[in-house]
Amino acid sequence: MTLIDLHTHSRASDGSCTPSELVTLAAQAGLSALALTDHDTLAGLAEAREAGTRHGLEVVPGVELSVADGDHSIHIVGLFLPDREGPLSEALATLRAKRHDRNRQILAKLKQLGIPVEYEAVTALAQGAVGRPHIAQVMLSMGAVGSFKEAFSRYLGNHGQAYVPKAKLELARAMELLHAEGALVILAHPYILGQSGRPLIDTVTRYRDLGLDGIEVFYTEHSQAQTLEYLTLAKRLDLALSGGSDFHGTAKPGVEIGRGRGHLRVESSILEGLKARLARKV
């Protein structure tokens, strides 16, 4: 049984590999399929598709969105996006513009804290969409922090001194945009909900009723117990299964493409199940 990876990131958002380098790594790892799911951008998809053709590897076009569910933030992945621009592209362009504003606010806070990071240095490093990992890399190169972990725990993370909230789409609107493109909507890494048992069932049932198509059951940071609970939940609510490493390259050390931290296995039958679910929606 061949393995796949349906959650990866390239330099088009906050990964360290170009889309073609990402596909090459997937081919070298023996994967049969890869989904490129960059944050809030479709910019890398054409390059990834072309590289997939060269390597004989199936590339599933996708995107990862940070969305607002009331006062909470969750991530959803859209899979099987079409090869054309539509309302989703326009919405993502607006989000990226707001991301630039957010980045500048973060840098202004860092400067007040005595860490003068220049935005030009960050954009030169990113060579694409700029995110907090790129700011962390510059901070590390300056010697302002000793590690990525310190950069986020002290400054850039949700409770850091330079944190600025991210502009997000509302969950229902994000699902509407993805469905309008003919995509499947997957709840990414559900462990970040911090829920189990009845609260988790109630939350995911609500998401399903809003249009959720599947759950990312198999994920790098999920424990065996969590994986089993999400698998049971998906079957209970008739949701499709998905899975991926959340590979970012050097921006997320220790996570290998297709293998996560070494224990991840997403079999090709998962992709076939998703395709079957997609066919039911057409």
C-alpha cells in the first residue's frame, strides 16, 4: 500500500521549499500523491501540478484557511480546487493584504521591545507570502532569540509580547467559498480544539451541519488515542477521512513529508475515499 500526504506547505506561504522542491521530496519519499495546502494562497499550485506531471506523482490542489468560529480560531483545508480563479481567489487576496498589515504591526511591537527586524529582510527570506515563521528566522539570524521555540513562546505566539491577531474569514463564509469552487472542506488537526467526548461530538456535528465534508484524522501531532477518537467520530457523523504531515520543511523542524515525526501513515485508500465523497457531491 502506497502512502500519501494531504497537508503540506511550500514557500508560497510559510514553508521552506518551493512547490517543485516539495513535489520532488514527496517523490523521493515514495509517496503516490501530495496535496499542497498553503495558507491563504493558491500561488504555488500551478508549479506543483507541473512538477507532479514530471515526477508521475498526483498533486491534489488545496489550501489551508484560518477561520473564526465565534471567539475561537480553527483551521480548515480545502481539497480538489479547480484550475481557475474565482471568488475564493479574491477573498484570499484581501486576507493577504491584511496579513501584510499584521506583519508590520508585529515588527513595530518587536522594535518597541528592542528587536529591530526590517520587513525587507523578512520578505527577502520568504520569497513569497510572509508569515511569522519568516520573522522568527530573521530574529534567530540576528541572535535575538536562541530558537524558533523561543521566538514564538516569548514574542510571536498567541501569548507572546509581539502577538497581533490574524484577520480571518468566518467559518460559514469560508465553507461557502470552498464549496462554490467544488472543493471538499476538511477540519484540519482537530486536536487544537482541545475537546474530547461529548463536547467534541457536539462541535463537529455543528461543523458538519454547516457543510464540513471530512476530518483530518491522521496527523503528525495526534496521539493514538486521539486518532482513534477522530476515526470513530468521522464514522459516526459520516464524514470523510483525511490526513497529512503539515510539512513546512526547515520552518517546522522534525516533521518529515509523508511521515510526520516518524509514525504517520496515510494510505492511498484515504484519497480514494475522498474522491468518492467528491463524486457524491457533484
